[in-house]
Amino acid sequence: MLALWESIKVFVKGMIMGAANVFPISSGTVSLVLGVFERFINSINSLRIKNFKLLFKGEFSQFGKRTDFRFFITIVLGLLAGMVLTSIFLKQTLVSYKVYTWSFFIGLIIASVIYVMKSIEKVNVKNILLVLAGMAISFFLSIKSNPESNESFLYLFLCGIIGATGMVVPGVSGSHLMLLMGNYELIVTKAIPDLTRAATFANGARIILPFVLGALVSIVMFSHLLAWLMREYRDSTLSVLAGFMLGSLPVVYPWKVAGESTYLFSLPSWNGELLGAIITAGVGFATVFILELLARHSKKKQLERLQNPKPKRQKKHRRQKKHGRKKAKKN
């Protein structure tokens, strides 16, 4: 019963991560808040050939222990469920409340950029130039008229590789990067909801399959590269990512129309819609800000538990001693 309850909790946490993965917000940050980030990354990194060899030897329990496979499968199923449910919801909101939805995304992105930039330890000329370079490249790509969705197998595979980065790098949103690539709506509001209906399942699967394959490659293999980059060139990597995210804000700007080669941007009129857009952008910003505070609090508690394990043991010892005295009195 205890194991079942634990699996349900892991599944629900996976659903929350999946929902975050659909929005331009880092599911890596969310997993930090939920206290499963390190275990999730370790379970991914344990999926190695030497461990899979145990399956061929029939050592299933040993494979499960080395890979934390039960946890991995449970959280991945939760991730998928969260992504599907959130995608169905977004499909409607992007049609009915387009301005407010994109404004919410703007708030999410700006707050995420601030989160990433705060994580940069050394502010020097090199890192500033990397931020500006990433921003310039991203901005140039963002103002090009409506990035066309691309349904080719290789491009969808590449989207999967890039989209999965948000799961392993806190502060970085894979969905945000897919917005820049032009395939966000194709995958999130078209292909994923198509999987829920028998009539459109084949078309949805045709788009999702290469994306999922790319995501698996990214999660299993690219996570090692990202871990190395974050370990050896952490500030440089974060600087480029921050610039890249900041420069792609034109993609989610609501008041634009597609021109011949670039978007044509206009300032909104001061009315109720603009006020609503400002409020929803503020809600998006606050969402990431609250997640950051919760993540910081969660990490602080984990450090305290690691640094001060004795009080718990002493408390347990006192309970056992008290129970022993009560038992002695009865006798």
C-alpha cells in the first residue's frame, strides 16, 4: 500500500512537470521544487548499456535497483499525461484567448531569463558578449515572418532533442525554444491533441514519433553533454541560453502580423484587452518567481537535512527511550 501511494505521488509530480513542459517554463525548475530533479537525472544517467545487459541475463530486480526503473517509468508516464491534458487545454486558449495566452508566455519567459541570469556567478565582458551574441542571433531569427512549421522527420527529431533540454537544465524552457523553431503549435496544440482521437491518431503519431525519439536521445545522451557543459563552462553556457531566450521574445509578442519577410509589429491601443494582457503577463512572471522561491527553499531544506542528520536520530532515540519506559511501567 505504501509503495502504491509513493508511485501515485511520483506520477502526480510527473504530471505537473509535463504541464510545465508544455508552457514556456522550465520543467527542470519545477522538478527542483517538487524535490525529484536529482533523482530524475540520476535515473536517466543510469540507463546505460551495461545496465541493460542485466535484462538479457534475466536479472530484472538488479536492473530495477541500478536504474531506479520503477521511478523513471512512473514519472515519465506522469509527464506524458500532463503534456496531453495541458495541450488539449492550450489548443482552445490559443484560439479563444490568443492575446492573453501569449502575454502569459511573455511573463514566463522574462522571469525565466532573470532566473538564468541570476544563476551566472561571474559577470564579466566575456559573458556579457555571449548574452548579446545569443540575443542578436535569436532576435534576428525571431523577427523573420512566422517561422513555418516543418513536418519533416529530421526537423521534428531535432525539435525533440532541443525541446527536452528544459527537463535537464533548470531555468531553460524547451517549449520556448520550440516556439523559436516554429513547431510549437504543430506539436503542442495539434499533434498531441490528435493522439486522443481515433480518427486523427495516425497523423498525430506521425508528428510525435520523431519528436519523442529526439527527446529520448536528448534525455539519455545530451544530458551528459549538458552536465559537462554546465560543469566546465557553466557561466558561458547560461549566458548564451539567457541571450537566446531574451532575443526570442518577438515570437510571442501578440500584436504582430506576418509581412513578406519579417513580422510587422505594432503598439497596442490602451484598452481593456491591453490591461488584461499586462495582468496575465504579471501572473506568468509571478508563477516563475514563486517557483524559484520554492526551489530555493526546497534546496535549503535538503542541505539542512544533509548537514544536520543528528537531531532526527536523537528525536527517534528519545521516542524509543520513552516507549521503553512506558513498557517497563506496564510490566
